Amino acid sequence: MKEILLDALGYFLLFALVFSMAATVDINCFAAQLKNSKAILLGMALQFILMPFLGFLVVEMLDLDKAVGVTLLVITSSPGGSYSNWWCSIFNADLALSITMTAVSTLMSIVMLPLSLLTYANFVFDDEVVKSLDWPSLFKSIFVVISAVLLGLVCSARVRNFTFNKMANRVGNFSGLALILFSVVMSRGASANDVETDIESIEGKGWKFYVGVAAPVVVSLALANVIVTLLQMKKPERVTIAIECCYQNTGIATSVALTMFDGNDTGDAMAVTVYYGIVEAVCIIIYCIGAWKAGWTKAPPTDSFWGIIAKSYEVSMAENEAAIEVVMQGQTVPQKARIEMEKCVDSSVEEYQPMEDALHVT
């Protein structure tokens, strides 16, 4: 009974996170991103073609042992985690694009995850990794994510209130933190009860382990930025695509590790998921701070760090666009909205440049 309740709590927090992030997005912004085939196709290609191939190269070149290699291949073949929405939200990348890519990649993972594993894991280790996938849990997660996205967008469309969007964003940020704490507690519980070895220990694994597990994160993040820059994507879209590319769902690899391996091999496999999670979190934090200071996000680089973390500029931009429509109709814009619009002009985010023209309408 306890396990059922804990499992239900985990899915509830996941649903709350994704629902709130989706409810933060203005429905018009989401509709626009659905038509952004260039960004969506590029994101899917980076996530389901580049990432699995990078994992394969690392395993082959460094000749990683089976437990580490298989787990790394499962991670790099998995869809992006729901936390990618959270990162895009708190660092003010393009959240609407992130939600769109999460929905698409989650559905595609039903085919692309086993296909990548059949291609790479069987080639390297000649093993049926696909048989070890926890399909019921995978489909549960897919159902939770898709239903949360749809319900969140429906609520955003029906309510049509920016205060509701802002409240949803706060709930989403809280749910993200709660889910992190929940995952840590559950991880420690699994370490104490299910496995004799310390599955969280990542010490003394050798340089191949540390370099090999970290390489796909670092290389994919760098390559994604080069590609999106060459293709002249909008700057907040560049940040979103880079995050969606390198941030992977380690939960699927965790279930494979516990199912497929025994003893010390389980410890090695679980160490991969722990270390990969640490590396991707650290890399994304550093990258997002740099992107914000470079003017690549929707948050002005001159605002305070805690200010941009606490505020959703995604909602503010949508609110400002609504104010611009009022300006175009010759009506008066409230002083607060005008100040926010001026901040957007100063933020150097090029896709919001029409605001500058709106400010000069008489």
C-alpha cells in the first residue's frame, strides 16, 4: 500500500509540474509554436538522432563496461525529461516551444527509444536491452505528461487571464522543487532497501566513467548551440532547443538498471544515472546564466538574478502584446504595462522589437 501511495505521489507531482508549465503558456503562443516546424524538427533531430549517436560513440571509443555502457545508451536514447520545461521556465527561455517539444518528443519516444536501443545497444553489447524496459511505467509517464500538457493548455485557453498564468507558473516552480526532493528521498530509500551496495556512490569510478558519462551532455549542448546559431533561430528558441537536446529522462535508465543488473553492476549502472543527472543540471545552470547575461533569454540581462528566477517573462511578454493591441487601437496603456514594455525593448530580444514601434504610436 505504501509503495502504491508513493508511486501515486510521484505521478501527481509530475502532473502538477507539467500541467502548471503548460498553463503558464498563452494559448496563442503555443499555437504559433505548433507551426514552428523548423524548431520542432531540429529539436527532435538533435534529441533522437544526435544524442543516441553521441552515446554510442562514447561507449565505443572508451570501451565502457556493459553496466555503464548500456545505462548510458538508455539515457541518451530517452526523451527529454519534464524538468526541461522547468529549466526553460525559471531561466525564461521559450517555454511555449519547450512545452510543444515535450509533447512531441514524449509521443515519439514510443518508437524512437526502442529503435535507438535496438540499433546501438544490440550492436555494442549484443544484448536485448529493450526487453528490460519498464513499459508499463513508460506508458504511465507518457499518459501523465500528455494529459497534463493538454489540460494545462485547455485551462490557459479557457481562463484567458494573465494572473492565472502567473499563478500557474509559481505552482509549477514549487512542484519542480517538490519533485526534486521527492526523487532524492526515493533514491535514498532504494539505496537502503533494495540494493546492498551504495548505488549513489560515484567516487572512485575511473576517468573513463567521468569523461564518458559527461561527454554527451557537454558535446550535445555545444553542438546544439552551434547548429541553432548557424540556422539563425530566435535567441530564446536557441536556449530552449539546447536544453531539450541535452536534458534527458534518467528515470527510464534507473528502472532498466534495477531490472537488468545485479550486485556491483547495479551500483555502477545507478551511478551513471546519478552522475549524469548532476552533470546535466550543472551544465544547464551555467549555460542558462550565460545565455541570460548574453541577452538570449526573454529576461533582460540587467535584471537581478533572483528577480528573473521569480518572474515569468513568458507571461509578461504575452501581456505586453495584448497591451500593444490596445495601443494600436488608439487607447491608453496603463503605466505599469508601459514600463514592462519599455523593459522588453531594452532586453535586446529581437523577436519583440515590434514593441518599440508600438511605444511610439501617438
